[in-house]
Amino acid sequence: MCYGLLTRRDFDLQVKFSNRGPTLIAKVAGELDHHSTGYLRQKMDYEIIKATNKNLIMDFSDTGFMDSSGIGLIIGRYKNVKSMNGETVLVVKDSRIAKILEMAGINKMMPVFTSVNEAFESL
């Protein structure tokens, strides 16, 4: 597994990247809002385009807050991965975030799981 940790002091956000075979796992911790989304988008896109990555698991199990910019981030990465014939799945434990994703229709676009292992097994 390859790990990378990204922390930005301007906002409360951390992301750790790891790989399981051709699957990139992005574990996002903190608050995903309009202040942090642009920075996270940039870093995720860089990791997604690496030749070894095909699928993406976005792990929001340690994310305490998400606004509509987080929905945009998810949809954008989903489209990028899909254009490379890969699959995107989400991991969510917080019921408030799960409700936001449901209201936005994200769960109809891609599966949502409660653990990374379940998400990985689905790919």
C-alpha cells in the first residue's frame, strides 16, 4: 500500500491516499465545504490519473460535515473515473451525510457502503 497524507491548515480537512491493486482509496477526514473542496479536487484528480489507478473508493467515514460543494466533488470524480472505465463507490457512516447523499440522488449513481472492505469487495 502506498500512503500520502494531505493536511491544509486553512481549513479542517485531511485526506490520506492508499492503493489496493488498481483501486485508489481516498480517506477524507474533517469538514468538506466550499473552502476545502477545490483543494481536495485538485489532489484527488492528480491521484486518479496515475496509470495504476482504475477504481476509486471515497471514504467519508471520518467526515463530519459536507455541503453541496462535496456533492459536486463526488459527481465530478465519478465522471472522471467512469470516463476511464472504472467504478466509484463511497463509504459513509454519518447518517446526516448519508441523508445528504440520498437527497442528491448519489446513491442511485454509485453504491454507498459503511466500510472500506465492503466497498472494495463490491468492485
